[in-house]
Amino acid sequence: MNLDLLIENITNPALLYFILGIVSVYLKSDLEIPKNSSKFISLYLLFAIGFKGGQELSHETITSEIVLSMLFGILIATLIPLYTFFILKRKLNVFDAGAIAAAYGSISAVTFVTASNFLESQQLALHGHMVAIMALMESPAIIVGLILISMYNKENTGKINTLGLLKHSLTNGSVLLIVGSLVIGFLTNAKAAQGIQPFTNDIFKGFLAIFLLDMGITSGQKLKSFFDQGWFPIVFAIATPLINGSIFAWLSGAITSDVSNRFIFAILAASASYIAVPAAMKITVPKANPGLFLPMALAITFPVNITLGMPLYFLIVQNT
């Protein structure tokens, strides 16, 4: 089962297009996705997953399990940056340690989208409340990371405006779109939703493949200047998602018995943000090196999760 699942995942067209993007960089090809097109596809993916999640949520009854699941998601996003910061601080400066800890405590919406596609291939449904949990997990990790930087920064340049940071996190375009789409999907009746189903469902996998091609090109370009940082960031970016995903795949059994929900919890714990966190760090912590935390999240952790991670987490939730 494990081998079949791994083979199925690594031969997924979306993943193969990601690999094609990396290969094109090393072949010095002029292949590229226009910036405006890439942004549109990103927005489309967030819109589609949010809307579909809202539709699923509209069919669910809010239960104590769903409320506990939301609290569990926030707990994950708070604990991961706390423990990873002190590991990272042993090898890196405070600014880079805080930025990387925030990235790994936060979530990757694209990994979440890829995971929802994986569930579909296993004939399992993504429950709408998990989209809400994903959105809730974006901000806590950013806030925790920045508080840790403020506490351990010997330069002590001033206090962080936590209220302003929270507002920035909640109004981040990615978060706002997916939460807004979730609400709209929840409010839209089934007949009206069916009218846009060809756009939200039928073309989704094709757009995901093109987006991952673009991510592969971006990752390949950033890998060039990354390897002079030594082995520690590489080992961290490989081991951390597998450890976090496995631990929370197991712990999630105390919250829910649903295989789909437990798998998504593992993915949320394992993924690292390369959109919202870099944007927040660029504004609030300019001394953090984006040439370090961005390739770690995008070029290493992302492919590790979609090749090795997903079959591993799925195997854990099926057998525990």
C-alpha cells in the first residue's frame, strides 16, 4: 500500500510539472509563466478551494468536534514556531530564526490545495471546516515568530505593534480571498453554485499543474544561491515537515477519527508558508534573509511534502 501510494503521488501530473519547472532552469531554458498569469492562477486556486470549502461547510452542522478542531489548529500554529525557533537560534541569527520559525508554524495554501487533490484521488472528501482552520492558522505563527524576535533581539530596536501585525495578517490578500470565498460558498445556494461548477471544479487540476510548473521555475532559480548556507537549513527543511506532519497526524486522533481531517491536520502542520510570511517579514523584519527562508519553504519543504510526506501522513492516519 505504501509503495503504491508513493508511486501514485510521484507520477501525479501536477508534481511532474513542478519537476519540469526545476529542470527548465538548469537547462537554461527561456520557459516562464508571465507574472500576471501566475498571479491570476494563484488567485484562482485560492478562490476555488475557498468556495468549494464553503459549500461543504454549508452542509455541515457545527459540532463540538469542529470547535475543538479549530482550537487544535491554532495550537499547532502556536507550538511549532515556539520549538523550532530555539533549534534554529543555535545555528542562525535571531532574525532568520524567527522568520523561518514563523514560516514553518504558518501554512502553505498551495500545499493545502495539492492535499485536497490527493484526497480526491483517494475517493475522500475535504470537509469545509478544514478550510476555515487553514485560514485561522495563518496569523498565529507570524505573531509568535515576531514576538520571539522582539524578545531575543539584543539590539532591542523597539516593540512590535502586535495589533498592526494581526491586522496585516488577517488582511493579507491570500487569507482574505480564501476566507471571503469560504463565506461566499457558505452563503450561496446549491443551484447557484452549480452554475459556476465548471470553473471551480472542472478546470481546477489543469490550473494546479500550471501553477506548480511556475513554482518549479521559481524554486530552481532560488536554489542557485541557497547552497552556500551550509547543510543545516537543508536538513531542517527536510526533517521538520516530516516530523511535524507525523506527530500531528498521530495526535489528531485525539480530536477526530475522520481520516480526511486527520490527513489535512498533518499537512497543515508539515507545510511552510512562502507567501504570507515572507510578505509580513519583508515589512516588519527587513534584516531576515528571504534568500534563506523562501528556498527552504518553497524549494525543499514543498516538494518533500508532496512526494514523501503525503503518503507517509496518509499511512499514519489510516493505521492509528
